[in-house]
Amino acid sequence: MMRTLSRRSFAVVAAAALVTAGLAGCNAAEDPDAVAAPAARLTVKDPWVKAAGSGMTAAFGTLVNDTGKDVTVLKAATSVSPMELHEMAMDNGKMVMRPKTDGFLVKAGGTHELSPGGDHLMLMKPTAPIKPGDELTFTLTLDDGSTVDFSAVAKPFAGAQESYAPMAGM
């Protein structure tokens, strides 16, 4: 009887292993990228940069958090200028631009808009004019130490009439 139970146990374990392997094979055949797909993370949707002949300018877009946890963007960098995270806020009845030292919080599964007249990525001192059509590469540093790279094309924009002159509203 002991031998029969051992054979039965072996048969059950072997059958379970085959079924599991078969199911894994089916999933891989249906979606070959399922195993290799990177984990969801922060992305930047529709990024762009305000073209500027001289002086400060800014980058915009929508930060999209496809993760299950809140993410905070702490820093931004590009090779063409030192950068700061900025916000537009009311101060003593006036709209002012100021550094956003605690970063941009993007809730789990949510978005955060970077737009003229609102939060933005500030290029403090570009080394050359940023002309319409120029493509700039940026790196965002997140609160967990990871980074997100993205590219944005420069375009002319006069919409919000915000001033990026040195010390404007600061």
C-alpha cells in the first residue's frame, strides 16, 4: 500500500507540473512579451519645450504614473542648461514663479500636468538659443533614486504670457 501511495503522489505532482508548464507555455505563446515586459513606471506624455532665443525657458508635458504607488519627481536635468522644478503660485495677491523644492507628486495610477502658467521644468540658463524644432533630452530623478529619460521638441508659444526673466516673481 505504501508503494501505491508513493506512485499516486508522484503522479499527482508530475501531472500538476505538466499542467503548470503547459499553462506557462500557452501564456508565452499568446503574449511573447509577457515575461520580458518592463515594470510599469512614470512616463512623460506629449512633452515639449518653449522655444527661446535667449534667457530662461521651460519644458512641459503630462507626468503619467502607471505604478501602484505614489511617485515624486525630485529633479530634472538636461545637457543644455541647469534646471529646477518650478510652480506658479499666488503670493500676496500676485502670481509668482518659485522653485518647487518638495518635487512634483504623481499619485499612484494618476497624472500631473506640467503647463505654461503652472508647474513646469525650468531651464535656468540655456547655453544656446532653443529654436523651434530642436529636440532636447531630459532626465527626471524620482524619490526612489530611479531615473526617467525623455525627449521633447521645442515649439514657439506665447499663450500664458508668463515671464521667465531672471528673478521674475522670485
